[in-house]
Amino acid sequence: MENLISIVIPEADIIKVRGDIQDIQTTMDPYFTSLTKGRAKRLTKMADGTLPFVEKATEFAISNPQFNPPFLEVEEMKKDLDAYKQLKPFMVALEQLLESFKYTISLTGSEAYDQARIYYNSIKYAAKMGVPGAQAIYDELRKRFEHQGPKEMAGSAE
């Protein structure tokens, strides 16, 4: 079995990262807003292709106010655009960081689970052979698979 990852993260690093995340949360909380998932889905989306249009429209709204409808809030438009441009790089960086966390968690979890299933199959065989002490361990570990139907167990250690 190939071992693709072998890491031990020092407790000091874990504590530092927790603190750093809390610091970011505390610093940014006054600027964050929350939306329901339904509301968020209904919002128009700005993307890289849309940004130049919004920038140009904002510039024109500022430089040619005679064309602005009375309900257009140009200062709010500019503030929203500026905030978008400030926040977007953080989101990209955090998405990259989140992807690294996801891949590392997936790999460490997969390897640990694969190794646990190897041990489980070994203890299962030892219990079947009547090796002293194996049955109690097997009985405890097999609880993981007891409530799964045959289809779900196809990829399991059972």
C-alpha cells in the first residue's frame, strides 16, 4: 500500500492557525453580511468578464451624472465596486487554501481508513481462527458495519 502523506503538525502551529483564523474573523466581521441560500442564488453574479463593464459604467456614472436616473446611488455603486475589488483577492486566496485543506484532509482520512480496514480484516480473521482477545476487538469494530445494507457494504471491509 502506497503511503502518499505522512505529517505531524506541531500543536504550536495548530494553535497559531486557530488564532490567525479567529483574528481574520474578528477583523472582518464588521464588514461581512449574511444571506439565505435562496437569496444568494437569486443575486446577479459579477465575474471577471463582468468587472470591466461595471468599472466602466461606474466611471461614466461619475463623469456623466446627467445620464444617471434619480434612483441610482452612484456613491454606493462606487463603494460596492471598491469593496468587491478589495475582497475578491482574499476569496481567491482562501479558496486555494481551502482546496489545500480539502485535499490534505481527504488523503489523510483515506489513508487512515484504508489502514483501519486492513487491521479490521486482520482482527476479523484472527477472531475466526479463535485467537485469544481477537473476538472482543472484532465485536467492537464490526459495529461500524452492522447497520449498512449489502449495497453499502460492497466497498467496506465487511
